[in-house]
Amino acid sequence: MGTISTSDARGLAAPVAPATEERIRTAALACIARTGITRTTVDDVVREAGVSRATLYRAFPGGKDVLIEAVLGREVHRFFGELSGDLVRHDAAEDLLVAGVGRALRFLTEHPALRTVLATEPGLLLSQVAFHRLGPILDAAAAFAAPFLRPHVRADHPRPDDAATEVAELLVRVVLTYALEPSPQVDPSDDASLTRLVRRHLLPALTA
């Protein structure tokens, strides 16, 4: 058996630059957008990123599963950042709801990787938002949305914080439903369509 030199050992233990980690995440996302999660391999990602397998495993110990989680985490963080930037610009409740629901639906229905996964392996995605797995998603999304909704709850409501959280969870459920099962009645790119949905169903839940 060969031995590992001191310089090789240092190379194996050397930290990976943040820019390289980001390139690997971006490469993985591009691979998923082309072929889905199941068919994407570590070899696919390293070719796309232009790095070695050793570099990928140093950046993401555990390989593909850890990398997929990192990619998902980055995309979720990006989504909430963009959504927050939209919501802070709106003071009226109706405008806030239209902007929030529209941005969320467009992200979920237009994201290249999500579209590929839904088309090629829908069971894999649905398994992550079904039954007991849905709870943490609802909790996280509702916790994000509730502070934006809180100022629009009736001033005389006996439990305004609870009301904001309940409506936030309702919004998340509505968005997930229309993202996973699109309807001709709700067009994420049409503000008039979104406004009808908000006025008929969502705004009354918030202000009632």
C-alpha cells in the first residue's frame, strides 16, 4: 500500500474556499434542473463545477445528500430574502397579500430545479410536504409571514398574535396547494387573478 505524504494530508484537510463551495452548489442546482435529484450524481456535479471529487467531499462531507441539503437551504434562504424585500414595500393589507402570494407562487412554479423534480419525480417532492413532514414547513413559513400580517389584524382582536399565525399558516397551505396543483383560476403572473383570490378568500380571513 502507498502512503500519504504530509503535503497530501494537508491538502485533504485544507478548507474549501467559500467561492468554491458556492460554485459546487450552483453546479448541483444546474444538474438537478436538467435531470432531477435522483439521476444527479456526484460525478455530474464535479464536472459541472470543474472541481475534483475530493474537493466536493471536503466541502460537503457525506457527499450528495449533504450537498442537496445545502442547495435546498441556499434556495430557501434566497426565497425568503427576496420575499421579505417585496413585503416591506407594502403597507396595505391587500397589496401585501397579493405581493406575497404572487412572489411565492412564481418562485415555486418557475424555479427550474423544482419544475424538473415535479415533472420527473413528483413523488420525491410530495413526500417532503406530506403528513408529518409538512409540520416543520408550515411552522417555519408561518413564523416568517406572521410578523408582516400582525399589523393588519383587527385592533380589538382578543389574540392578535395567534390570529396572525393562523392566517400565515392558511396562506402557506394555499400557496402550496396552487403550486402543486395549478388552477386556471389563479395565474401567478397576473395581478388581477391574484387580487381576486386575495379579496375573496384571504383578505377576509385576515381582517375578519
